[in-house]
Amino acid sequence: MSMWEQAELDYMAGMKYKDIAAKYGVSINTVKSWKVRHDWDRNASTAPKKKKPKKVHTKKRTQETEQEDERQAEKREAMRALVKVDWMQEKQRLFCLYYLQTHNATSSYQRAYGCTRAAAAASGCRLLNDAKIRACIQQLKDERDAGILLRATDVVELYMRIAFADISEFVSVKDGRYSVQDLSEVDTQLIESIKPTKDGDVVVQLNDRMKALQWLSDYFELNPRDGHKVEYQRKMAELRERELLSKEDGW
């Protein structure tokens, strides 16, 4: 699948020009050019289509050419079917994108819907079991896996997740005992090691937060206009506030 075809999927799913441009490392004008050149239309599934005048060919088309055209038409219809937005609301689409990054239904739902963790724990699993949501996640995964090179934005997002990871997403406490959350429900990229203790508890060590923060600080100093900087500054403020509260509580 070509880059513009992947970008069309994102456009049909409701993504904005600037987000598509950032995802594929092209300019907004390039994305707009693709839209015009390849006739992207979000309302194609509901709007009546105008009949195109039949082209007059001076030579008969070969059977092989006609079959190839049919295959391309079927492929295009299949692509459009995957990204129909009549059922895919914006927050559901965000949930799919976040889940692809973290493989954590709870945190993905919380980030997409801005609700409490308790509400996200139940709703995230329920949404993940929706067949259409799973189809969207698989489609996004296929598109990601089709890319050969790791984009700079992927690296930034990984360091952001490391820097601001919350240990409560990985360890739970019950009756004074610590246990590791189901690994299928957490972002295992953030875990450096898991070790059992003699007392039957576990020690979960996340990747080095300070190194991630230093990397991000250096990166944003060199790239002050990067779109992740606002989110980075917001999370830094939250982190400093938590540290101050911990000191006041005597932790």
C-alpha cells in the first residue's frame, strides 16, 4: 500500500491535514494535493455519485487489463469499508491509536475520553471487545508494520511514555500484597525488569525516567516547534506537582 493510500485511510477516519502531514513526514500542501489528485471524499458512502461519461476507446481493452481494473476497484472498496466513519466516533478512533501504542485498554480509554481510571477500567475492556474497534486497531497495526523506517515522532512518543509512566498501571496492592498487572493489559515497552522477592512480592523496575526526561529536554531544545512540546510541558507540570505533594506528605 502506497503512502498516499495509507494517508487516505487516516483522512477517511477523520484525521486533520496537519496530523496526517506530521504522521507521514510531508507538508500539509502535499496532503491537500493527494486529496485533490485522488479524489478523497469522506461523504462518498452517503452522497449520491455523479455518473461519469463513458470514455471512448479506439482499441479494445484486453481481458488482463480489465481484470486488473476490477481487482483495483475491489481493493479500493475494501479500503473504504475499513474506514467508514458512520460508527467510528473521534474518541473511539483516538482509543484505537492509543491502544496501538500502549496495548493497555484502560490507559488508552482514559486518555481518549478523559475519565477516571475506575471508569476506564470497565469501559476500556468493553470497547476493546467490539469487533469494529478490533478491526480498526488491526488495520492501523498493518499500516504501521508496513512502514520500514521508524519515524522521529515514534521515538519521541516512546520517551514520553517512559518519562511519565505511572507505576500504578503496572502493580496492584491487595491485602498488603503487591502483584503485577496482567502483562497483556500494560505497556511492556516501559518495563525494564520484573523480579520476585523472598516474601512472595514482586519488584517491577520501569525504564529510567531521568534518562528519558534528559533526552526529551535535549530534543525539545533542538526542536522547539515539535508538536509534542505542549504535552511534554503539561506532563512536566503535573509531575512536579505530584513530587511536591509527596514531599508534603512525608514520602
